[in-house]
Amino acid sequence: MKSFVAALAFAVVAAVGVAMVLNTFQESSAVAFTTTGARVGDPGNNLIGPG
């Protein structure tokens, strides 16, 4: 039973840690897919939105 609780605690800690790391690298689609040839205007006025 102790090993199950330890594995469960590790899974929770790992999930929270990975979520925090991925949140720092995440960017909106308005930023990620904008190139010099793309016509992406103000994110509030098109389909992708600001968030």
C-alpha cells in the first residue's frame, strides 16, 4: 500500500511540474503561426481570438 501511495504522489507531483514547465513554453496561435506572409491582424478581430 505504501508503494501505491508513493506512486500516486509522484504522479501528482510530476503532472503539476510538467504542466508548469509547458505553460512557460506555450504561446498563442496568433504568435506561433504568424510569418511575414501571413495576414493575421489584431487577435481580437479575427477567429483565433486573444486567448
